[in-house]
Amino acid sequence: MKNILPCAILSFATLGASASGLVIGEYQLNDHPDGGETPPPYGLRLDGVLGAGIATLSMDFYDNTVLTVHDNGGALSINIVGTLYGGLIDGSGGYISANTYEVDFTYTVGVNSVADGWDVNGFDVGNTGTLTNTDTNVVTTLYGMPNNLGLNFAFLADDHRLDTDANDWVGRGWLTDQADGSDPYAGYRDWLFTATVIPAPSALAFLGLGGLVATRRRR
């Protein structure tokens, strides 16, 4: 995956805005190859939330999960939306039971721009979203939860647990289904995914125009 830092995206992203604010970065998300319970591969783990046991959800199965960073008049937000597949795992590379889920999660409080991406610190009930089982219509509300160092979520071009020396984008963050930020379950509940920059449509149009001009000049 080719790394493009936030400052490099801005020249293109600032050409257009969205209903949720100015889009300053958009990324295709995929399963991280170094998850602690892989296989099956996953980008989200929710032990104890989807039933008693270890549960993992794949972003690669439908391959449509997107992370978008917005600038809402100086306040940053990060939104993760997509379709996931998985459930309780059987310990041998498969699932005890599997379903399709729609995830829509937004970090709106404490989002910071840092040298190699963005992070979120501390707990706030405003950093929340839903996971909807499309087979049963059961909706689970999730909240961002800080780890023991106070870090809630990080999306950084730092090659985290990839060892490719390419500074690829990796997202990781901790979650709970408790509105008070508590964590009553054993196991882990966290994001762990890789990401690839999605070029802004305006940027593609600009690059296409540049290519057209170059072609005409060669003629």
C-alpha cells in the first residue's frame, strides 16, 4: 500500500466538501494480517459482545468499509462505515455462527491531527456508533474506550504490526458496549485494520485533465 500523509491529501481534498463537513481524507479499509485470533482474518474484534466467546468481523468479505476524516469548521471527526461478516469463531479458522453486519461509527470528540495521521484520547459518550446484524435486525451500540495509556483510537501511517517498512496506514482502537465506558468482559474488543487512500473524485478529475492536456501537447 502506498502511503500518502494527510498534508499530501489536502491539496485535492479541499476541492470538495460533504454534508458532514470538508472531507480531508478517505480510505478503503481491510483486515489486518496480524490479528491475535487470525484466522479467520478480521478488522474488528468484539469478544463477549456478540455472544459468549471470541468474535471477529471481516472487512474483506464485502470489501466496502470506508473511513472518512472530516473537518467540521475546525473540529475534526472520523467516520467508519461498511458491511462486515463474521461472528463467534470456532478456534480452527472458521465461525461457530456467522452473520452480516452494518457498522456506522463516528469519533467526534477529542479527534487530533498528529504528525502521521489522527488519534483520539480519553472517553466521551459522543464517540459512538452502531453495529446492526442484518440477519436478525439486532442493533448493538458501541462506544470508543481508552486503553491503559488513555488512547481511544489511532489512525496512523506507521506500519503498525506490518513490518513492511513502508509506513502503511493502520487503524486501531478500543471499544465497549457500555455507555459509562466500563469493560465488563474478558477478551478484547478493538479495531485493527489496514487502509489505502481513496483518491478524491476532484483529484482524479484534475489528474485526468492534466493527462488530457499533456496528450494534446504531444500531438
